[in-house]
Amino acid sequence: MKKITVAAALIFAGSSLVSCGDTTKIDSLIVAQEETTSPDTSHSKLYEELGVEDSSSGDYDVDLTQLSSSMVYGQVYDMVYNPDDYVGKKIKAKGPFSYFKDDVTGNEYFAVVISDATACCSQGIEFVLDGSHVYPDDYPELGTEITVTGDFTYYTEDMMTYCQLQHAQLSMSW
């Protein structure tokens, strides 16, 4: 029950995803990726075939900051439903900072919230900063626009999958 509360509060990527507007192109991308069984077919090739930009750029395996708001939804959807494909990959994401403390366990959760163009669909990715940090002293104010980079991993708890960026680095303008 505590994790359901966490997911609702932070809108983590493991929470239920809601379809918004015309997602035909995104749906095609997801279907194509799910049908791909050949190890020779890369995500980049699928993006190219569908006429959309690849989500990787230079220093990152997946750079969500370079995608349109519609494509971010599709990319994060794929990360949630195919997390094994992303484990260990360097991810970059941008959005408002979110925080939740579970009063029962005392655990603190930090996330970057990613929204589509109309902000009707929000998804978040939890992150864990390297080193020792204390909230609120070492974190921005809630809602502050942040950019987070880190290594993708996930965990399952109470039959829910939660995406997380470990060894995260945080940058912001606060």
C-alpha cells in the first residue's frame, strides 16, 4: 500500500500510464519494438523506419530532453514495459522536481516528472543522487525545473515495477 501512495504522489513511471491524444505513431513504434526479436535490429533503426528521431545523443543512451513531448511518452512507456532493455544505460531527463516521504517507513523518494505537450499525461522517474544528501538542504524547491542524468535500473515491490536512475547527477537553475 505504501508504494501505491508513493507512485500516486510522485507519478512514478511504474504507475499506470494514460493515453493522450493521437498516439498512432508512438503505438506503431512500441508495436515494432515488441515484435522485434532479431538482435541485429536496433532501436535506432526502428526510429529511422518510423521517421522519428532516435532518443540517444552523444553522451547518453537515452536523452529524453531531445524528444518532443509526444515521443517522450512513447519512450518512457517502453522503458517501463521493457526495463531489461535499459538496465545500465545512461539516461537524461528534464522536468519538475518531486519529493515524497513515506511516513510509515521514513523512506524518501525523489523524482523528475515528465509531461506530454498538454500536460494531461505525466510520468516520473525516481532518482538516487550519488553521495550523502539531505532534503531539503541539498535539493531544489518542489516544482523546480531540473535535469537528471543517471544509470537506469528498476526494482519490483508489491507487484509493481519502479524505474530508477542510480548514481544520478542533478542540475537546475535555482
